Amino acid sequence: MYKMALFLILLWVSPASAKVINVEFKFTPYVGDPVSSDKVETVPGNARVYINNVLLAEQEVRKDNVPVLFEERDIAPSVWVPASSLGAALRRGKNSIRIEFVPDDAKRPYNAQLSWASVTDQTIEKSEAGRYQATNQSGTGREDKRTTGKVVLQREFTAEFATDLPWHHYPPVTSLNDEDRKALAIMVQKLAEAFKPDFAYLYELLGRNPNMNPAEVKKAKCLDQAYAAGIRVAAPPLAQLDFVTTGNPEVVVSRKDAVPLFPFEESSFARIKGDDAQMCAVMAISVAFPPRLVVVRSPAGTWEVAY
């Protein structure tokens, strides 16, 4: 009996001793009853995800039948956001996520659900009333809102696991003048012109992204292969650029016509020989030339790309 009790104590991990390594958010717009049914129908429309007031991604939500899982009645997500994958957008400490969803049918009632959970580095095991449960999640929660038309769901969260970057502490940019806009247009032009051998500036920028290894990209010569295949990068003129301040250090530079800032034809990547080289080029180019460019202004007044 003593050995069994000791064994159970060793299995038990206190939630207080488990370290949070990620926070996951899931969003689903749906119709149906997840309590009584094992499936619900997702509502078609467009979702926008903002982290700390910066637009992170846009995603189309299609009409589909998705499962409702487990006793917790978890709905399979239309949008899944793991905070650990957000890179420089994430702050060490307090953060916010905001999801804006616009349905295709503005008059049809539906439910919008945002759920969240912290992921820990240890398994938390519980035994209560003859029921055993093991999980690496804590701090779970859910908001379910009945609505029509556009909906906005937001939540603050803490991410002590995030990388603390110097520009996170730059002064917020609250307004831009004509000189700022011209300087940012030059920065966009400089970035586009950097897509040429020897790609030195691009390797420098890729090195600032924790998810990229510029040495491996350089060794693979996939940017060289992309250039040889005829891929080129063009920058839009100042008149076509849109600039959005966020109340934080970040300023988002995009095109007014909703086209990606640096548009590429996907078919052009097919001219690169070899699946590995194609994948390498796609990843490196998508990081170096995002659909929206996030920039910050240092205390000295110089503009920097915020990777």
C-alpha cells in the first residue's frame, strides 16, 4: 500500500511546477449544437488574426461539417494559432490576440467560439472520483458568442516563453509624416532590389528570424536557383502603399489594393529543379518578402524591418 501511494505521488505533477511553453487559440464560427451533436457546420467567411494590434494573417473559412470531440465538446478549429510559432510578433509578458470574422451571409445567425489553453512542459495527472486524467494543458477557457454579421473576439495572455527583442522596447509610433512614408517606400524598394546574387542583405534579414537558418539556405543555393529560374521581385510605388500604425512600435506597410506587397506567381517556383530546392526557396522568399511588411523606428530615428 505504501509503495502504491508513493508511486501515485511520483506520477502527480503539480500545475504550479509545470512551465508554460505555449498558448494555443482556436476559433470556429458555426451553426449547430455541440452539446447534443457530434458535428457542427462551419460558417463561410473571412477571418483576420491580430497579435498586439498587428495583422498576423487572413484566412478563408469554408462551409464544412467538423467534429465535436471528447467530453469537453471541443469543436475542431477553423483557425488555429499556436503562440510559440508567432516569432517576433510575440512579446515576453503580456500580449493580446484579436480575431475579426466577417461571414459571407451578414444576416444569418451563428455562433463564434474562441477557446484557449496553456501548454506545459510536463504532464499533469489527476485522479478524482475514480476518474483518471492526464494532460499537458492548463488554464483552459472558452468564449462562445451568438451573433450575426461581423464579430470580434479578443483576449489578453501572458507569454514568458517568448524571445525578448530590443525593438519590443522601442517607443510606440503613433503617427507618420511625409518623410516617414518616403523613407518606408525606399525601404520597400531596397528590400525588393536585394533579391539578386549574392543575396547578402536577404541572408542578414533571414538571420533575424528564429525559424530560419541562413547558413543552410546559403549552402543549398536555393535563392540562386530561384533567380536563375527567372523569379524577380518588384516593389510598388509610394502611391500604392498603405501605412498602418498599431499603437506599438510596429508599423504595417501593405498595398492599398489588397494584393500582397511583393506578389509572386506560384507557377514560377515550378521552374526550380528539385523538391528540396523548391521548398527551400519558397520558405526563404516567403519570410524575406511577406505579404505585409512590419517595420519599427529605433530611438535614433532609423527604420528597421521587424523580423
